[in-house]
Amino acid sequence: MILESDSREETFAIGKEIGEKAAPGQIITLDGDLGVGKTVFTQGVAAGLCITEPVSSPTFTILQEYRGGRLPLYHFDVYRIADVEEMEEIGYDDYFFGDGVSIIEWADLVREIIPEKHTRVLIEKDLKKGFDYRRITIEP
């Protein structure tokens, strides 16, 4: 499915709809260049899960956990992962196969540990269509 967004608010709303439909154990991989709106999308997913605390990118911590919503949200940013073993050290499988929703930014860097059953989200810019335009491809 390909969706189009012309603003942060629309990208947020797309993420929120996915969060509203999310199920325990769901894994969402989130790919796209720096600055395309991965965090805004994740904030929308969190809102759809009824999480009210502020959501930010866990670039330096690798993982942020958000609880208090309909389901927990486990937000990974693996951009700084040098080796998949680092994911094993933080116990990624407890999160991936747990009771919450896992979002993994830069998932291509750890593709070998991503379960076959996951939702892939790719966010891309197209400056010919405007600075705020995003093409959001969702592959179940």
C-alpha cells in the first residue's frame, strides 16, 4: 500500500491509524533517509496506542520503552549498531516476541534478526512534489 503525505500532521495521522490497529507482538520496520519523518510516524503510532508521554528518537540509547497505553511500544533506533550482537546484549527477542509493538528504525542494518512476519514501512521524500511531501509505502 502506498500512501502520500503533504505534512507532518498527515504523516502522524498515518502512524496513528497503524497504532490503533496494532496487535501484541507486532513488529514494524521503519526505513528512510535522515529527516523523512520516521520519528513523527512513530509519534503517531504511539498516539494510536494511547501513549501520552513524549516520544523521541532513541538514537543514542538504541531503545526507548513507552508504557501506559493500550500496548507497550518498544522503539529501536539501530543506526549506531555496529554488530547484531549488540542487539542480543539488550535482549531484543524479549521485545520482538513480547506483549508490545516494536518499531525498528534503520532495520536494514539488522535485517538478519528481523522475523519474517513483520510490517515494513518505507518513508521517502520527493522534492519535485514539495518539501513536505512524503511517499509512505507499507508492506505487510
